[in-house]
Amino acid sequence: MFDVTDAEGFAAGYLEARSVIAGADGCRSVRMTHGLESPERFVLLVEWDSVAAHEAFRGSDQFPAWRAKIGPFFAHPPLVEHFADVA
């Protein structure tokens, strides 16, 4: 979850950088949602093949390009958690 200082700037940065994360090895899908009651709040849902695939992206040369587009708008560090489908 992201709380941001500039919702429009953040959304624009995400749209510019979406292809970076979407093209990462192990990324199955990427989706960003935006709060209607709280427009400065966003939720990013990325489906990875594994937690290791996400960690590999975070350690890759692609991550700084992704973070450079969205990071300047963070109100505080994002909450990052990993989830699995309920079978």
C-alpha cells in the first residue's frame, strides 16, 4: 500500500514505469488501484511466480528505474507484504 503526496504525479509515474515491472522475470501481472474516499492511497497488486522472483526484481538493474518514477511521491515507505491464494 502506498500513501502519496501527489496522487496525480504518482499515477503518472506508475503509468510510465508499469512496463518495467510488468516485464520483469517472474512477474505474472500488475494492477494498481486508487482509493475513492482517500485519493492519496494506492494499492499495487503484483502477482509473482514466487517471493524469490520478487526479491530478484528488487535486486535487479530494473528496480531503480521503477522506483525512480514512483518513489518521489511516497508520503512514507510503502507497506510490502506477500500473500498466497486461499485454496
